[in-house]
Amino acid sequence: MNIEFYGAAGCVTGSSHILHINDKKILLDCGMFQGKDEKERNNNTFSFNPQDIDFVILSHAHIDHSGRIPMLYKEGFKGEILCTEGTKDLCNIMLQDSGHIQEMETEWLNRKRRRKALPEVTPLYTAIDAKKSIELFKGCTYNEWIELFDGFKIKFTDAGHILGSAITEMLINENKHTTKLVYSGDLGNINIPILKDPTYIDNADYIIMETTYGDKLHGDVSYDLKELVNIIHNTVNRGGNIIIPSFAIGRTQEVIYALNNYVESGILKGIKVYVDSPLASESTEVFKKYTNYFDTEASKLVDSGDNPLEFTGLTFTKSPQESMDINNIQSGAVIISSSGMCDAGRIKHHLKHNLWREECSVVFVGYQAEGTLGKRILNGDELVKILGDEIAVKAHIYNLQGLSGHADKNGLLNWVKGFKNKPKNIFLVHGDEEAQESFYKILNEEGFNSHIVKLGEDVYV
């Protein structure tokens, strides 16, 4: 067996790795490069022939892991895409939304190109391409071995990152020798609302492992939730709004869940919360469908008849006009909108209307990749460009990493230590240079063999 690393290698986004097993090619994830990675790498072409891929194994629905599947389909892939049932349903809405964004951004770019007498370009893929690619998806249950072909079996276990996210265990039999490979996907943070903690795996010969927060420790979740309440109270008292850039899938639902608890207990009585993201609205309906994925606390609420994703004062906007109407609210609103890194979507409009106001607050609850608008705001830029205008950063800026959906360095290390026997090697992916170098040293100090893979590297095991 050999593994080729085509994405999330030496960077965070664009997850994509190819396994060569018994004359078959299996693609682990097919993600899109985002932020700085998108500028340095190319989303427009694959470094392999999509028609040569036999299977895709998808860890979860986030665009940096799934976002180029419609393009893969468009360029000739006609195999099977295996993932959990929850991931399939989320991809059905996320990838079509992504295709719609590709079309809109291409149309905007072509208007500029036409004015310069330049030839027009085509989108990476369309919403129709995305819809057609979903026909290749096969939804699977957790904890069940599936034989894809002779000599190759897989099992999905809960990664605790977003709804349906999976760690993939793989049994590979070549030349009468069995090897177990485990792909972590993205591992979840512990004790976050709604979802279960990441599953510990008993054994593996080799691991492909994410390192997003390999150099950082998150704050305590309960502390950060209390801090969120304080931020809301203080901002409302100042006469401002609270803007929460949030990933439509995962963070949005977790924030809603937490606010539901505070509203129903009277701590945030009378608060007005707007979820301004059609994708988040659709995703929340998928969450309601898969309550069997919920952790014990959330399951008890559901069993008691209390929907933890609904409460008085919560509004999901649908139309563009409803979104624009929110911008007329000067104070007292909690506005949750995507995208989580502020590089696209309705969040840009809400930042444009509130970021320059000292009485407002912006609360980050998820990872901000280098080169994104969210990262520039977090880095302390005093002036940022939003929708063509220079906007002063005067609002109070907060970063609540306890609510992150990613495991921190201790969470990653504890997951590795959960293996009963040390693997022969751990291939480190999905992290920036500082995070990977830091986690590499931690693993070596703990007696683990590990290797930071490079883009295009081909490893034989």
C-alpha cells in the first residue's frame, strides 16, 4: 500500500489523500483549499485523474473536506462515495450551496472580465453538478464493517467534530498480510454541546492524523459559555449588537443549543437571536433528524419533549430582504451568520454594519485560517476591506476557543494515547507549520513515531 498526499499537507485546508491498494485507488476526502491555502494552491485542477479513482471515503461535510466532490464528478469520477448518513444529508445541502456560490462569484468575476475585454471563465462546478454528485453517495451507519472490495474493509466511528463526522478504520489485506490504517478526519473537542466526544480506537498500524490545534490549548467550555453570556449582557447594555461569525454546520447549532439553555433558565430572558444563513437553517433541520447522534445530555432533552434547537426569541431568516432588515437593528440583537471565517456569505454585510461601532461585539467561536477576513480581524487589523469598502475595526473582539469543534493539543494527544499499542507511524496532516511542528515534538517526546507529510509526498507502508 502507498499513500499520496494531495491536500491538507503542509496546510490546513483542501483535505485529499489517495490510497493505492490491490490495484484500486481510494480517495480520502476531496476538500477545497480556503483562505491563504487557496491563494497558494490551485482549486481549479486535480493533481490526479478523477476517472482513475474507484472510491471516495468522506470523513465529514465541511467544505475543506468535501468541497471539490462535485468537481470530481464533473471531471469523470463515477465511483461510490462512502460516508455516514448524516454526512450525506449535510452534503446534499452544503455542496449545492457551494455550487451556487461558485456560480455567483464567477458571474461577478466575468462582469469585470467583460469590461476589460478578457475571455470569460467557468465556475469550478454548478449547483446542478453538486446535486448530481449526491447520487454517488452511500450513507453508512457508525460501527459497522463494510467490505468495499476483496482485501479492503472500512468502519466509521464517531469523531465528535460535527454531525456525522467520522474516524475511518481500514483493514487492508495485501499479499496475505493485514494492515490497519486509521484516518482521524477532524477530531472533535470534548464536552462541546450536542455531540458525543471523539471515539477512542483500540489499535492501528498507521494513522493519518489532523493537527489543526496541535500547538494550542482551548479554554474550558463551561467558562467560555459563561463568558458569552457576559459579552451579550455587556454589549446590550452598551446599546450594541453581538455578531457571531459561525460555520453553518456545527458551531451554529452548538451556539443555539447553549443559548437555548440560558434563555429557558431566565439568564438571557427576552433576548433576540437571528440565525441569518439559509444553509444554517437547513442544516439545523438535519440535526433534528439525527438525534441518535446526540450526547446523553442533549438526548435527555429530546426525550423529555424539549427541542434544544428551538426557543422563544430565535428567528431563522429565509429571504434576502429578511437578512437586510436585520441591518436596521441598532441594538440588542445576537446575529449568528456564516461563513465562519467571514470570507463569504451574509456575515460580511453584518460586519460592514456593525464592525465600526464601538458599542458592538464580534465573537469568534471557530478556527480562522490565515489569509481570511476573520483572521485579519483577530490579528488586530485596524482597517479591513469588506464588500469593496474600508471598514474600521472598533467593535469589541472576542475569541472563545473553548467552543471550537476541533480537539486541542491535549485532546489530540489523549486520542493517540488511547491506542493500546503504539502505531508504527503517524502521518501528520491538516495543520499549519507551527501546529504541526509543535505536535510532532510532543509525539516524539511521548515515544511515538510521527512524520509531517508534504504536498505531493508518496509514502509506502
